[in-house]
Amino acid sequence: MVDQPAVLNGRRAQAARNDGVILAAARDVFLADPAAPVSQVAARAQVGISALYRRYPSKDALLRQLAQDALTGYLADLQAALDDDGDPWTAYAACLGRIVDGRSQALAQRLAGTFTTTPELTALATRAGAAAAELHERTQQAQALRSDVTAADIVLLLEMVTFVNMPGADGGAALRRRYLALLLEALHAPAGSPLPGPPAQEAELAQRWKTAT
């Protein structure tokens, strides 16, 4: 006779594995194209569309989960740097490395405005923005980060690096690290040549979270 709790536990474990596969596929699909249909996620995850909809009844629900996971990861990367009492530039550079490797910040920004948000997600985005601003200010006060860039500048620069993608085993990870190293050279104080034009501002980034109509 089959032990019923063991069967249920096995089903829960399989459901958890399926959920992980679906979310991983969705991250790849929507990082490339937030307007992609949910059917593309199911095809990439190699699950039936009905299995996907049992877990996420709408595209909005799936996007909200992805945004929550992305913002949570981004905030954790920032908090780890803020908790680091060592050299400010080393902590800052390591944080940017984690962000680029995890691609959480770029995914969160990529999804901004593509779904109906919730008060909880708005609060999480606000916390992440505040942590990014605090880390940015701390690194500038230590005179390690050039003074003519804003935290919003960094968000957009990291997006550009994170979107580097190439065919191959690592999907462009080595190139992303290469270009991050070049970016860090440009960001490290003292500054080189003055930058043209006005910097990006946090208010401009916040506009992206308004759902498109």
C-alpha cells in the first residue's frame, strides 16, 4: 500500500520543481521581450499551458511574481553591500557584480509598467530604490565613486550591461563581467573627462512603473 503522505509530498516536490522551471523560463522570455505571450513561456519550460495557468492564472500574476522575486534579489544584493564594513569601493564593485550576475535589477526594470502592480510591490520597489540611493551616496561620500553620476545613471548603465546576451554555454556571462569591469573603471573616482548632458533622475525611473495604457 502506498503511503499517502509520501505521495502528497512527492506531488508537492514535483509542483515546486515545475514552478521553478516555469519561473526560470519566464525570466529568460520576458527579459528578452516583456510583450511575449505566456505560451512562449510554457514552450520554453516544456510544460503544458494548462499546467502554467494552474499556477499563474494570468500573465499579470506571472509578471507580478517575477517582479517580486527580482526586486527581492536586488534588495538583498544592495543590503549585503550596505552591511559590508570593509572598503567602500570594494563593497560597491562587488555589489554591482552580484547584480549583473543575477540579472534581478534589469528584469525588475524590464517589467516595469507591463502589469498591474500591488501596494506590496510598490513598497518593495521603494525600499530597493532607497537602498540603492543610500549605497550610492555612501560610496560617493567615501570619494570612491565619481560625483557627477546619479543612482539613476547606475540603474540604466547596469541594464545595458545586463542585456548583453550571446549564444554559447554561458549566454554572455563572461562578456557581461568584461563590460562591467570597463564600467567600473569609468565610475571609479577621481573622474576623468566631464560627462555631457544632464544625469538620469530617480523620478524618471519611477515613471516606468506606471502601467502602460
